[in-house]
Amino acid sequence: MNDDLNREQMKEVFEEVSHYFFLLSEPTRLKILYALCEGEQPVGSIVKEIGANQANVSRQLNMLYQAKILQRRKEGAQVYYRIEDQNAIQLCRVVCGQMVDKVIQQTGRLTQAPVEGFVVREE
């Protein structure tokens, strides 16, 4: 993999990768990322768009923020989130694209939104 790293360093790398995949393994967090591909949004809009309850969305947003996948800012009483880690979006696009192909091959149809939404629009 990388000849410059020893076994202990690689162990640390694998732990970080595992945590990263853990963060991207929860459907609500993926829905949040998908919603934020449209650009920065307040928490209330995210809640409405993904159809989950406020407490769960806030918990998931905080996890993504703590992992530096999202960035947030406060404006009065509103908290706005935006995508900070473009690698997360690229990874989601690749994996979701493969899953879309798999669903189409298995069922002959697509029952979910297209993956093209995992595109971060420049503001």
C-alpha cells in the first residue's frame, strides 16, 4: 500500500478508514449528505427534506460535523450546515453509482433518486 508507513502506522490508518466508513454507513447520514449537495441549508430544511425527526437529524449532523465532514455556522437562531469534506461526496458518488447499477440489473428498474445528486454545487 504505502512503503513509507510501518505496521503500526498502517494500523492507525485502517482505524481511521474504518471510522470514516462507519460515518458513511448510516442511511440518515447519507440522506443528509445528499440533501447538502444542493448547498448550505438550515437544520429545519434538512429535517423537512429527508423526512426524519429533528432530534435524530441533529444528532447525525453533529456526528458529521465532529468528523469534519460538514461545516456549520450560526445566524441568529438558525444553524446552517454545508459539506466540508469533498472526499465523502466523491466516495458516495462512486458507491451509490455502483448500487444504482446493481439495483437496475437485479430489478430492471430504479426505485430511488438518481445518484447525480451527489454533486456539490459551487456557491
